[in-house]
Amino acid sequence: MAVHRTYLFAPGNHPRRVEKAFILDCDAVILDLEDAVAVAEKPATRALVVEALKQNPGRRGYVRVNAWDTDFCLNDILAVTGPWLTGIVLPKVEEAAQLVAVDWLLANIERDKGMDAGAIDLLPIIETGRGIANARAIAGAGTRVRRLSFGAGDYTKDMSMRWTLGETEIDHARAEVVLASRAEGLEPPIDSVWIHIKDTDGLVRSAEKVRDMGFQGKLCIHPDQIGPVNDVFTPTEEQVAFAEKVVAAFDAAEAQGLASIQLDGYFIDYPIVDLARRTLDQWRSIRDR
């Protein structure tokens, strides 16, 4: 079970930032060909990104290509896809057909390069009004996509919203991404970046909020964000201990034909014990990482 708490962006054309990103404690690195790279440098950056991925085997390395409707997307995917790549991050996804087309392209590249079918992950970012309106269809496109992600910056720009520190204006969009993911059998999604780099308290509040909404991690734009976000999405020692206690007590009760018990003042039945087992699975995955 892979861990998806923190995805750190690094500009693909800044070798020192890329090198540093791969030694940090994030769960995955996203080398950027989109917003962080000037238009004139985009084609030349593809080769830099591939070389960086090849130099860091064993690390989960993604590439954010340019959006589907740009002149760069196709050649981005063709240039960076190979055995060295964990996945493609596709920004500004608005329709299921876009994912179907990219999935087909990746399948052909995998076959031509002798890779296993489906080896390359595909992580869409839903970050426009049209994308949110089509979230259910995007999640249910029947492609290799395992999880969605949400982008608040472009979403609030597209919707002419003011992106406030409280982020209440994007609650509906986040909820839609979580619901679409669950309804279509995907993993919990990945949340947007937090752009206030010096505001660690705000970052933690944002991460705690989306964790409680059903997200499993956040996109990050600065190394200092990795630790706080990892902490939010990692079960505490107290939570792990209580989960172990719940599972042990329920297993003992179930062996006696009971399916509901009280434990330390809590009512425990199947949904509660299932959540405890999920907590333990998550903790073991983080420990083993």
C-alpha cells in the first residue's frame, strides 16, 4: 500500500531544486513542466527532467506536463514517459475524454518500450469550474487513474473567487472531488497546494480540514511544508494504540458471537472497527515506507 501524504513540486529547469527534492521526506516528487517553467524553456526542460528521474531510481517521480489544450502536452508526454517515470500529472482536466486519450497514449508508449501495461500512473488535477461540474464523469472514465487531485489556485481564478485563508469558498469543490472519487471507486484524492509559505499554522489547519473531509494528502510547493503535512496525515501514537485496542477487543467479542461492544465509553461495531483497521493499515504503510 503506497503512501500519498505529500507530493512536492520542483521546477524541472532548476537542477539544484530538483536534486534537493529527491532527498527530502516527501512521498513523491513532481517535476514541473507547466507553471514553473517559462514558455521558451519548456521543450529543453523535458530532457533535464528525464535525466533527473534516471538519476533517482527507486524514488517516486512524477512529471506535471502542460495542459491538454496546449501545444506542449503531446510532446511532453512522449518525451518524459519511460521506465524511469512513476506517473504523469495532467493539469486542468475538464472532461473524461481527455483522460481516455492520455491513457491510450500511455498504453502505446508502454507497449513500444516493453513496459508493463498500466505501469505509468496518471494523476489528474481538477481545477476549473467545468472540471468540478464533470468530476463524476472524470472519476468514472474507466482509465488507469487511481486518484484525483484538486487545484484551488486555478479553480478560484476560473470562478472569479477570492481565495481566503479560511478556504470556505472552495468547500463545495473539495467535497465534490471526494464524493466523485468515492462513488467511482477511486482512492481518496490529493488536495491543493497552500500558497502562504510562511504561514505554517494556516497550512496545518488546511491539511487538517481536508483530511477530515476525506482527502489522503496535499500537493506541496516548499520543502518546509512536507513535515507539517506528513504529520497531519500520519496517525498519532495515541490513535494507533486505540485502534489496536479496538481491533483486539472486537475480535475477542466477535469470537463469542457479539457484533457490538462498549470500550472505554465508546460504542464499537463493524464501521468503527473497520475504521480502526484502516488506521492500522495506513500506519504500517507509513512505517514500512
